[in-house]
Amino acid sequence: MTATPQRNSLLCPNCRRLVSRSAPSCPYCGLSRPGSVFKNNPLSRLVSDEEALFRLILGANITMFVLSLLVVPQGGALSPSSESLFVLGASGSMPVFAAGRWWTLISANYLHGGLLHIVFNMVALYNLAPLLIKEYGASRMVVIYTLSGIISFLVSAVAGVPLTIGASGAVCGLIGAALYFGKSRGGTYGRVVFSQLGSWMVGIFLFGFLVPGINNWGHGGGLVAGALVGYLLGYRERRQERFSHRLLAVACLVITGLALGWSVVNAVDYLLL
């Protein structure tokens, strides 16, 4: 007698409250047809699962790093070769403009040049993602991360950086969004966030100018993109997470999955030649 209501109920994909599967609209937030397959599917549920979403991004970075070590194993110790990185989707002016490989604007975010490179970026992601999820929500964090990474590599390509990889542009995007949040919110908490993340950003740029081979164009592009996307999407204290944000996050996950899938296809084709 008690099982039937459970089967006929679900969590609204927008406000996450229990509603009838057949309801024409959510009585709490007004979302139309909350029980439709379009609005209730594994992807839409994934972008509402903060922990699973973070694990997915982290796992994709680690998986692509391991794959890059295996495709052309002539690189140094735990450092993929340039050939392997190019096959899997390194970005820059050469792949994007000379070879027309526009999908690398996405795939390059998940490639790294060595163990220290990926460890540094993933530690930064591990520390930043909880703050962005808390203040923006999981869906908006994914959108900021994805779009910041794409824009950072587009800026790099336009600036003439021939070949570039790494999640640092997307990570700088998270910093940019956090800086916007801290400055916009104000108060003691906002000032602390702005001060701490500002120190991070100064350190990243100083490191970039002192150490050769660092893509400062990508870092700057990601920072500005993150702040802009954060402004356009809004943070939780000003604008609650909406279904449209989750829809954007699903789109980001889909295009990322397609780009990384194409990277794997390229690697298989290369190995079969």
C-alpha cells in the first residue's frame, strides 16, 4: 500500500522537493512537467549530485593523463610525449587554426604534461571546487569550469601560443568566479574570499612570469572568463540555482564527453596505423 506513492513520486529536478511524477508543474517552484524524461534522466540527476560531479571531473583528468602515457610511451618518467598529447587533443594556434582541430579547446583541459603538472592542478581543483559548489551550486560550477577552460585556450590560440595543455585555465576560471563572488558579496566573509583567492592569483601569475613555458595567456583568459560567467550566472545568495543552470551543465558535460571520446578515437586510429 505504501510502495505505489513512492513509484509515482520523484524529486523535482529544479528545487529537489518531492512531487508527483504526473504533476503538470511543481507546486513549489513552478517547473513545468517535472516528471518528463527530458528533465529526469541520469545526466540531469548527475548535475545535482555535487560529490559525483566532482569525482567525474577529477576522474576524467586522471584517466586522460594515464592514457597520454600509454599512447606514445617515449616521454620521460610519468611525462607524456608531445606526440601523444597532440594525438589526444592538445590545443593552441597550431592545432586550432592550422589543423582545424577546434574540439581541442575542450580536450586540452584534461591533458597534462607531467605528474607535477596534474597534481598541482588537481590539488587546486580539490580546494576550489567545494567553495564554488557552496556559493554557486554544482551545475554553475561545471559551467564556469568548462567555459573558462574553452575561453582560456581560445585566447591562447589567438595570442599565438602554438601548443598548450592543462586544466589551469579552467582552475583560474574558478578563481575568477570566486573573486567576483567575494567582491560582489562584500562583508567579512566576502573580503576574506577575495583576499585569499587574490593572493592565489598573484602567486600563479608571478610563477608564470618567472618560469618559462607557462601559458599566462591561458591563465588570464580563464580568470576573466570565470569572473564574467560567474557574473552572468549569479551566485546562490542573489539567484537560486535554476533548471536552466542544470541544462547548461548537462550541455557542458555532453560536449566534454564528445570531445574526450573523439580524443580516444584519435588515439585508437593512431595506434592502428
